[in-house]
Amino acid sequence: MQKIFKHIHPYEPFIDNSTEKLIVGTLPPPRFTTGDLKEGDVNFCYGSRDGQLWPILNKIFDLNLKFKTTSKAIDQRKIFLKDRKIGICDIVASAEREKIDASDLGMQNIALRNVLGYLEEYQKIHTLLFTGGNSKNGPEYFFRKHLKESAVALKLISNEVPRIHEFVHPSTNKLIRTVSLTAPSGAANRAVGSLDLYKKMKSENPKFNTIDFRVLQYKKYF
């Protein structure tokens, strides 16, 4: 009988009373739960050496970040987030996996965090930045399920990538915007490469790549 891996989110939400924007993803790779980090991983949210969120933000804000498994690298990221009033609250608390990998589709028996509860507690938050869209087991997909439990739905504001929605919080009546960014993962590079806008930019500048594309997209919302 195959052993099931319990994939528990290793980090508490990074939020404080000044937070205005919240990054919402799913789960970091399983090695962050087991503590078996690779060289170049940073022991913090989105710290995988293969992930692209911090390289993107590093380019946008010229942060001179360290990409090493050190406390200095963690502190740099926390200082940046606090300075920009950005928090992180991935929506998945835990999941089970038959295969130990980082695939969103491989998650089963998923427990979600109470993101609406955090939004009620920290009422300066006005924007959720999803690190992925509404494909199955993506952050927007799970957030829609989470809202449905409170009989709330997302209202479409813009159908262009990144798609933008709004909803009214059921307890605070605050209007909150969501932005479904192109996922900052290598797995999403194929999707980026198929976009007409990316193809156009690539044809105009052959050195233009998928991280450059995300830099242009993310800059507007961070």
C-alpha cells in the first residue's frame, strides 16, 4: 500500500496591521515541509531556488537579494514586504500527496486557510495577488471555493491577463480586489510562451524572456 505524504504548510501567514496587499498561493514544495532544503533555497515563503517570485521582485525593485539558505536572505525579504505593506497568506493549510512533488494537481484532501478571517482581522488589506489563476487547484480556484462557503462570488472586472475580480467581504462589507497573476513558476513558462503579447514582444526583442514578461506584468500590481 502506497504511503501518503502529509504536505503541511511550513510558514504562518506573514501579515501585520499595516498590510495592504496580500500574496496568495498554494503550498511550497514538499522539501520545505520536511526541512530538506537544497542549496540556494531560502527558508521563507516562495523561497524555492526554482521559483521566480523573488527574482521578479528583485528585478522590479532592484533589491540586491541574496539567494542563499541564510538568515540574511530571510531578513531581506521580510524587510521588503514590511516596507511595501505586502503580506503573504497562501490559501492551502495542508494537503495529502501520493507522489511527493510540488504539483498543484497532485494535492488531495486539501484543508484551506480561513483567508476571509484574516481579511476581517486585518482590514487595511484591499488587494489579493494570486500567484496563479482559476485552473484546478490554483489559488484563485481555491479562493472561489472558500468564498462559496460564505455565499460570496467574485465579480469580473477585467478578463485580460492578469484577470481582475472584486468581491465584498461578507462581514466587513469592504470591497476587495483580486489580481490573478501569471504563476511565478517554471511550469507556467509554456503558458506564457503561448500568449500573443509575449510572442509579439519576443519578436521585437529576441532577448526578451518569460521572466521579463512577468516583470512587466507584476510591476503594475506590486
